[in-house]
Amino acid sequence: MTFPDTQRQVENAGAALARAAAHTPGWADQQRRDFDTHLMKPLADAAVVLSIVLRKAQEAQQKAERLMSD
Amino acid sequence: MADDAIKAETAAVRTLRDAVSGYAERMREAMASARRDADTLVKRAEEAAARRKADLERALGTLKQTESELARCPDERQAIALREKIVGLRRLTAERGQLHGYAVQAVKTASGVRTDLLKTIQALDPVVSQNSSVAAHALASLEDHLAAIDLRDSGSASTRVVRGVRDALVTGAFAAESVIGLGHAGQFAQTIKHGYLSVDGHPATSSEIQAEQHAASVEYLATSDLMDRERHTGREELA
């Protein structure tokens, strides 16, 4: 995979997790909020952070490619 | 009614558990892929730099040889031709030196990408693996307990059992996460706070990350929250 492919995969993974968590019935209580905040949210954040770093990696890769081109 | 409620709860729990497992798997694949891509980029840049260094050394060798021939040349007409050749060779050497310099910059850029990615992955990997593991385990346990509920109970009793089991497991999962994951969450927060995610001179600071997340309508757990939790837990442990 390339950095953009990987970035899409990460974004899709985060979005799928958010969708599954958002449509779960019967969890609208404090425990659900705790579960979201302390387990789900760090997972969603991880996807966002990795996506940002992968986008920056892609930009840097393009710069490196230009420097390497004849 | 109780049967339907339990079935819906079970299906929802299973969906979320599958989503957590799928997420963890895709994130692990993505992190492994990113490492490979970064390694490949560094290797290609290093190969390009080595190739261009060889080109530069060949040009320099030819230039020196020609200059040496000129120094020993007794014939003026031949010397004129050698001088013209040297002018061209100097231009070629300068061009190859510039290309080599670009390739060296490419190596630095690629190495920076790899370093930033590895630091980021090092911070994220424990969060992904431990949080998803704790969540998946809690949800699997909840699913087992839901399956074990005796549906012959009255509806309200079953509902109470479902809620009680769910609350206990979610609370337990939170407690487990607090113990297992908080160190890594703190490390994760520090990584963002200290701007380790910089690539190519453009630091992805915590404010930049938060701005991007805000723009993407992604709610972000602020670094300070994580740090507060860490301090809070520290105080609890001391108490």
C-alpha cells in the first residue's frame, strides 16, 4: 500500500468504529459515556492522529520523490 | 418484549465488538504498512544518493584526468581542445554535485518521515491494542452474559438483569482500562504535546491536530483531559 491508501484505510477504520458505536442502542447512560470516553475515544483519536501523520508522510514522500527525480 | 430487548442488545453488542476487532486489525495492518512504506522510501532515497555519489565521483575522476592531460600536453591545438573539454566537465561535475545534494536532502526527508512515523506508531500501538482488547473482552463477556439470561423471567426483571450486567461490565472495562492503558494514554498525549509528529519541518502540534479534528467534526479528547486523568489516578493511587 501507499501512504494515501494506508491513510484511507485508517480513516475508514475510525469511521466504521464511530458508526458502530453511534448506532448501539440502549447505552445512553453514564456507563456508556465512560465506555466511550475511556475506551472508544482513544481508539478514534488514534485513527485521527495516524491519519494526519500519514498525510504529512505523503507530502514528505512527494518532496523526496521530486528531489530524487532527474 | 424482554426477548426482543435482549436480542437487540445482543446484536448491538456483537456489532460493536466486531467493529472494535475490525478496527484493531485494520489499524495494525495500517501501522505495519506505514512502517514498510517508510522503510522503502528511505531505502530508495539512500540508493539514489549512492548512485548520484558514484556519478559525481566518475565526473570528478574524468575532470581530474583531463586536467592532468592538459598539464602534460605539449601541443597548443590539443591543449585548446582539452580546455574546452574541461569547461564541459566542470559544468557536468557541478550538475552532478547538485543532484547528489538533492538526493542527500531526499534521504534526510525520508529519514524524518520514518522517524516521525515510528514515534507515532510507538505511541499509538499500545493504545490501539490495549483499548481494543479491553473493549472487545468486555463486550464479549457482556454478550455471554446476555446469552445466559433466562428468558422465562419477567420482562422487567430481564431488563434489570441486562442493565445490571452491562453496567457492571462497562464499569469493569473502564477500571481495567484505567489501570492498563493510562500509562500509554499519557505517553500518547505527551507525543502530541511535544510535537513529535512533525514531518518535513511542518510540526503537527497538538493545536494543529485539534484544529484538523475540529474541522473534520471529530470530537477530540484534549491532551489536558488525559493528563488530568493521569494526575487524578496518581492521586487515587497515593490515597
